[in-house]
Amino acid sequence: MSNYDYDAVVIGGGSAGLTASGIAANFGAKTMMIERERLGGDCTWSGCVPSKALLKAAKVAHQIRKAGNYGLIDSEPDINFSKLIKHVHEIRDDVYREADAPEIYEEMGIDVVEGMAYFTDNHSINIELQSGETKVVTSKYFFICTGGSPYIPPISGIEEANYLTNESLFEIEELPRDLIIIGAGPIGTEMAQAMNRLGSKVTVIDMADRIMVNDDAELAEMLHQRLKEEGIQYVLEAEVGSVRQENGNIEVRLSQSGEERVITGTSLLMATGRAPNVATLNLEAAEVSYSRKGIEVNDKCRTNKSHIYACGDVTGGYQFTHMSEHTAKIAVTNALLKVPMKVDKDHITWCTFTDPELGQVGATEKQLLEKGEEFETYRFPYHKIDRAVTESEGEGMIKVHAKKWNGKILGVSVVGTNAGEMISEYAVAMKNSITLRNLADTIHPYPTYGLGARRAADQWYIKNQSEWQVKLIKKVFGYRGEIPDFSDPDRIV
Ligand SMILES: Cc1cc2nc3c(=O)[nH]c(=O)nc-3n(C[C@H](O)[C@H](O)[C@H](O)COP(=O)(O)OP(=O)(O)OC[C@H]3O[C@@H](n4cnc5c(N)ncnc54)[C@H](O)[C@@H]3O)c2cc1C
Ligand SMILES: NC(=O)c1ccc[n+]([C@@H]2O[C@H](COP(=O)([O-])OP(=O)(O)OC[C@H]3O[C@@H](n4cnc5c(N)ncnc54)[C@H](O)[C@@H]3O)[C@@H](O)[C@H]2O)c1
């Protein structure tokens, strides 16, 4: 029997903390979860949920404007922004009630505490309760799930400017007229499209030479072109020098290809990455190692202290809700069951929920080339997927990287409608060693976007077919047809 108050104490009640607590309690561990604000964390309150609700409204507005694409009449949507924000808040509340509310976790036997936790030694924490009191708690294991906050680069004048981040964007009542976004990563790109479609004039600035730098360059460029066509202005390879706010206007001074430029707007959204929430934890008292990027963990999510684990955004790395859940499962299973599970680095997935969506599973083409891996790329365009054609969503591309000889899938990138769902099929396939041959032989319902995955897999068969094989078949069976033209390596059948 342990002398500690708890078997497992989870600090932070976002995606990682909720998962870690639920699994720990399910394993029979006496568990406490501590949250300083509201259970649900970034995902529910200032991340995935509000951003996806806003993107959906923006997509509907766009479709109304472009109704002619579907045989209807184009018209201008009537947008009441403060009503829309209220709707976004209602959706957040729904998600909170259904998945995050304390009662759900208390029913599982978890002690849920509202307060700010920090270490006093490596088995003890203090919790500053809302009442002002301090509670002392000891535990055999700790799971640090404190997430991250917006990272604001040290740009001259930024601290005096009234800029927005993901923490304030979903609380504004009025649509920004001219929105400047610094950062063309997932947050900057999703929010640029949402706000532009809702009526803001949007300019996106990034120091990189392209948008969505972690995604496939060709597919990210397809998305970039689409966003430009929709009216979003991009200023790339820009070195931001200073920000100044005056009389309700924001000025961003930057240099681009040696030329000084000033971009003006009415609001500024900073989407320049994330910083780990470590400052309040007093990690020194627990002697837990961390860096600027986050708490250092091994592939079992263990810190340098064998009984202290960290999961989710606080560890840096892949900052997605599903990765927070995955790493929480790895941490708790290792700690409480001693089952040596590792983070599944070969099958990381993500999707940016722009229209079209941009998704990834496993290795990108660039990563495979850097590794010197031998592979073939099998492509299939959306305009050959009948479902996409019937829905006027024919812009898109599937790129599957696989071994030529056995069809083993190494990575998949998709840009197009429902890319996130397509990626999920590939994730199951890759995780379970399902090859392109298996996918091509699997009956997919017609007409679905998923059928595009089968047709992309068909390309593996086709690319493995050669002239001599057809000649042999013709000879053996006495067939009289023509030999297909194999001269074009990119032919799609
Ligand atoms: C705009 C936006 C859109 C996003 N969209 C997506 C998406 O579509 N899909 C996707 O997969 N991911 C998305 N993400 C990323 C996703 O939201 C995060 O990866 C995920 O929420 C991280 O979960 P977490 O539990 O690690 O951290 P968090 O959700 O940040 O939770 C950490 C919790 O710990 C609490 N805490 C911190 N310090 C203490 C302390 N000392 N004591 C007690 N409590 C403490 C915090 O209050 C917080 O509630 C998005 C992020 C943003 C910003
Ligand atoms: N759909 C999704 O899954 C989704 C959506 C939104 C956010 N997220 C998560 O949230 C995390 C944070 O997103 P993000 O977009 O803020 O971060 P990011 O790190 O992915 O992108 C930040 C961008 O800002 C640019 N930048 C940084 N400093 C700059 C400067 N001083 N001047 C000009 N440009 C600068 C970078 O070049 C980069 O392109 C992501 O890593 C992602 O994991 C996920």
C-alpha cells in the first residue's frame, strides 16, 4: 500500500488531462485532476471547437455566395457577427456539457479540483484553490498536462498593441474590417479563410516562403492558390520589424526582399506558434527537466523523473488534440500498468480544416527523400472522384507514398474535401500493415470520397503492370486487343 494521498495526480484538464484521468481511474487508480480554469482546455474553449464552428459558418456563407456552383442562384449572405459568436459559444458549451464537465469525471471516481498546482518536491504539490486556501497533495505518479499558450515573438511595439490571439479571437463581438494575421501555420490559415469568408479583408504575413510549412509543399501550394483566389492577401518571406497601433489602426512594418513595406489594418491576430505552460509549475522543486520547447520526455512520455510523466502540448512536438489523447494513453499505460507502449511516431496524423482540407498521415515526401527511402508516389486527383464531381468539389489531390514492390504505405498527403476522413482510412491501413494491394481489393461504396482512396491504390497495380506482362497474357490466352500505352509514367487509370 502506498503512503501517498493519490496513486495518480493529473495537472491540467485539457485533452491530455481528461484522457489521462479517465484512463487512470479506469485502471483502478485513486486519481485527482486539477484544473486552474475550466475543464476542456484549449480544444474546447479557444482551439479546435470554436475554430471549427467558425469555419463551418464561413463555409456556408461562401456556399451561399457561390450557390451558382451547385445550380442555384448566388446571393450575399446576411451575417450578424455577434449572433454567430453566440452560436460558437453555444457549441463550446455543448461540447463541454457532453465531454468535459466535472460531473462526468467525478462519476468515474476522479477527484476534480479547481485550482493552480505547483510542485514542492517530486512527490508533492500545492494547489492554490479558488477560495485562496492552499491544499497539499502527495501522489505516487504525476501526469503533467498543462498545455501551451500563444507564443508572441519579440517584435518591437507588440506589447503596446491590442492584438488578438486564439484566446481572444472567439470572444470578439464585431467582425474586424481589415484583419492582419501574422503566421501562416494552421491557426493563421484556418482563421484567414474563416474571417475572409465572413467579410473581413485579410492579409497574412509570414517569414517563411510558403504557407503550412509542415505539410506537403505541392498540396499546400494548391490550398494557397485557392485562398488567394478567395481574396486573401499574402506577404511571405517577410521580416516583421515593428507593430504600431494608432487611432484604431494597426501598422505592421516589415521588409520583404530588401524592400520596406507597411501593412495597415484594423485588427491584428498573432498566430505565431505556441509556448509550453511550464512557468507556474515550479518544476525545479521536482527536478523535472524542461527547455524552451517544453517538458522533455522519452518515447514513453516519461520525464527524467521515473514517476513523473508529461503529455500533450506541454511537451512541444505535435500539438494536436488527438496527439494529446494518444500521449496521455501512452503515459498512463506505462506508469500504471508497466506496459511498455511507445508514442506511435510512424503514424502521426493531422488535418487543417480549411476548404479544401489539408491532411497528412505518416511521412511527407520531403521526409522520405531526406531519409533516402526508396518509394513511389501514387497520385489521384479529386476531379476523377465522382462524388467530388457531383458536389462540385473537384479541386484536390491524393498523394500516397509507398513501396513499389509490396505496396506498403509510408505516408499520405491529401488536399481536398473530407481530407481528414480520407486520412483516417489511411491511418487505419498503415497502422495495421494494410497495403495498397489490400486497399485496391477492398470494396468501397460508390459514390464516396473514400472510393478515391481505392482508386489511388489501383494506381499501384497499374504502375506495377508492364508491357511484357500484357504481351504474356495476350500470348497465353490468345487475346487480340492492343497493348496499353505505358510511355507516360503519370498516366492515371
Ligand atoms: C485555434 C486552434 C485550433 C486548433 N484546432 C485543432 C484541430 O482542429 N485539431 C487538433 O487536433 N488540434 C487543434 N488544435 C490544437 C489543440 O487544441 C491542442 O493540441 C490541445 O488542446 C492540447 O491539449 P492539452 O491537454 O495538451 O493542453 P490544453 O488544452 O492547453 O490544456 C491544459 C490545461 O492545463 C491547465 N493548466 C495549466 N497550468 C496549470 C496548473 N499549474 N495547474 C492547473 N491547471 C493548469 C490549463 O488551464 C488548461 O486547461 C488547435 C489549437 C488552436 C489554438
Ligand atoms: N487543424 C488543426 O489540427 C490545427 C489548427 C490550428 C492549430 N493547430 C495546432 O496549433 C499549433 C499552433 O499553430 P500556429 O499556426 O500558431 O503555429 P505554427 O508554429 O504551426 O505556425 C506559426 C507560423 O508563424 C510564423 N511565424 C512565427 N514567428 C513569426 C514572425 N516573427 N514573423 C513572421 N512569421 C512568423 C512561422 O513561420 C509559422 O509559419 C500548431 O502547431 C498545431 O499543432 C492545429
